[in-house]
Amino acid sequence: MSKSRTMSGSAGDERWAHFRFSIIGPLLAAPPGPGELKEALDRLARTLWRHPVTGEWKRFGYSTIERWYYRALKENDPVAALTRKIREDAGSHPSLSLEFRAPLHLQYKGHPGWSYQLHYDNLDAWAQEQSDLGPMPCYDSVRRYMKACGLIKRPRRGRGNSAGVVAAETRFEAFEIRSYESEYALALWHLDFHAGSLRVLCPNGEWRHPRLVGVLDDHSRLCCHAQWYLGETAENLVHGLGQALMKRGLPRALMTDNGSAMIAAETVQGLERLGIVHERTLPYSAYQNGKQEVFWAQVEGRLLAMLEGRRDLELAELNEATLAWFEMEYNRREHSELGTTPLARFLAAKDVGRTCPDARNLREAFTAKVSRKQRRSDGTVTVEGVRFEIPSRYRHLERLSLRYAAWDLGRVYLSDARDARILCPVYPLDKSRNADACRRRKEPAPADPPSPPPETPAADGMPPLLRKLIAEYGATGLPPAYLPKDEIPEERNTTDE
């Protein structure tokens, strides 16, 4: 197939039109006199012209140049007149009959990830099983038809045919994909983990591939914080996100995927307590967090590329280099789409952020709230397999609300079940210390009654209600409605029978 045939239709037609006009344009600008046209066309036919597609030197015939001349002579737009005519059957794909189109569409619907060649081979095998079909169209016809109808190869959104994969495929086909950007700084942040291509040497002698947690501001593309860890856990997520919050402030929303660290109770409840809307991408739809993918490409292409010569790279060295790179280069380098640096745009933009709480309150915010039943025998509860002592002033409560982070059982808090407000810390049961036989006096519980007033009878005296009833009955003047009987105890007969 010639190169002119492989060019795209619009680009090739436009190039040919300009080429033809360049040949006959002088004749249109200075029309030849009577009897001079034939000589002018002969001169153009003997001239060598550079082919508009192949670049080779070539002559064009007298009749061809004459046809071009008369086609553009009386036209207001001679270039458009010299454009190749569109075939009447263009776009109808006559080489692919209706008998082949229906099974091809059905085949693509079931297998959108197949290549054009695989679709063609399966269509050919199906056609061989049919006896009443015409000749099988060629591969180029099938490929052109599939491209014209939008039957292009699409990457799978996930593995298998689970409900989540099918839903992601359906949404991708049904809805448009458009770029977006928040209007204000700190309106939306992006957070994700990235598996690095370099290995680090751990103190125990193991080689590990670390994972980078990165936090980006949507409006300015500013890297709020980035740090490498040895695992993708909720503890590492909170550790990295907490530093970003203390550096830049509290955003209004945070977008993550649906990884286990992102949907952990500590993460979800911590964002709720801080007033940060947790936006999650749809399953198998990583394109919704595309700004993170662009950032990862720069991490791999610039930062890790400069460290690929280090054979004994350690995690601390990698984090030191990462911090210097995103603060001194990425945040201060002009962004091709923004036309300015991420740092400059972040500082100049209007922001809707808030002041970040101190480290203690931030740590307490990223905790999970659970309910536990208190053991009446010793006033303890069990959290993550560890027993904790409850202060004696809360001994009257049957169920207790606790807040804790699974990775830090040294900080477990007793909270108010109504508003999750922290009341006091609780500590693990220390059996060795309790073995010294020294016991603290119980603190007064809120349910304990106050000290009894002087007029209150003792526990063995007459109850107030019964004393009231007797007084009211005596005030009626009626005699007691019963017959008293003096019971004389019988003397015990001690005589031997």
C-alpha cells in the first residue's frame, strides 16, 4: 500500500489541495493571454515537482494540470475546489455486509479487550461455520469498520467478570470522561500509594520495595507531603497524611481509592471528626484520580532515575532525597498545564482550608470507636486481645465506648457514647503490679447516692413509706382491724421419754 493511501483522509486531502494550488496558482494570478495557455501548461508539465507525500521529484501530465486549472478557475475558493472529492459510498463500508456486522458487534460487546486481529480471526472462524454467507472481508476492511464505529480495543478495568468490574465497564462506556479542577486551594486533596521501582536495604538485611504515600492539592498540584514506607497500612497513611495536614492545613475533601488502608475505621472516622469529606473513586476506575498518576510518572522519571545507581540505598536516604526533590524542584518548577509553579499557584489562590489541630488532637482524631461490655468482676474490657482497666468511677456502666488505633494500643481512650468526646485514657491490665495486694479505694461513681441526711432512718429502722402509712391509718381513729393474740412459747420438754 502506498504512503498516500496510509495518510489520514483530512490531512492528506488538504496537503494535496495546497500542492495542486501551488502549481496552477501562478496561472490564476496572471492569466495567460489568448493562445498562451497551451504553452503555459506544457511548461508546467515538463517541470519536476516534489511529491506532497513521498517527497520524490515527479512530473504531472498536461491533461492532469489542465483539469486542475479549469476546476479552480471560476471558484471563489480554489483550494477547496482542488480537494479530492469524497466518494459517494464513503463511510458506508460496502465491503462489510450486514451479515458480518451483527456478529462483529456482538463479539466486541463480550470481548472489548480483544485486538483487531483476534476479532478478525474469530469472525473468520465463525464465517467458515456458516454456509450461506458471502466471501469473508479482508482484515483492513474489518479494522476500518471497527475504528469508524468506535469498536476500539479497551483495557479491562479489573480481572474476571465480577460485579465491580462489570459496573466499572458499564459506567466507562455510558458516561463521558472529563478533566476537572477545584476552584480553590485546599478544596480537594488527592492521596494514594505508589509502589516504587527501586529497592531499599533494610537493617535486617532484606531488600524491600517501599511504597510512597503522596498527597496533592487538586487546584495547585502542590505536593503537600510525600514519604516512603515499607507497607501500605492505615498507620502509614495516617502518619503521612498527618504531616501534610500540619504543613498545609485542613482541606475540605480528600479523594482516595478503596484500598484497605483508605477504608480502615481509623482513617474514615478520623476524616469525619476533622470535617473532611472522604471522596472515594469508583472500583476499578483509577482514571478518576489521574493527577496522582501524572505525579507518579515524574517520581519515577526524575527522582528515582537519579537514584538508580545507588546499590545500598536505605529508606532514610530515600526519604531525605524525596523531601528535597518535591520541595525544591517539583513544587518550584513551572507546571506545563498551569503556566506557573505549584507553590506560586497555591500561595496566590483563594483557599477554603482551616487551621490544623495540634499533634495530640490530630492523633486522637484518627482512632476507631468501638463498644465493649465491662466485666463486673474486675472492671476490665478487652480490646484487640488486650485487657484494659476501667477507672472505678465508671464501674456502673455496662457497655463502654472506647477509641483507639489498632497500631498503638498504648493510647486507648474511654469516650462518651453520645458525642465520642474523650473522657480519660485507659491502660492495660498490670497483673504483676496488682499482685502486691495494695488496692485503691473506689472513686465515687455518678450513680452513687449522696451522703444520707440526719433524719434518714438507718437501714434497720422503719422505712419512710411504711411509717407514713401507719401514721395515716392511726389518724383515721379506727381500731386495728385484726385480733391480737399473745403467743406464749411452749416450754421445751426436756424429760426423757
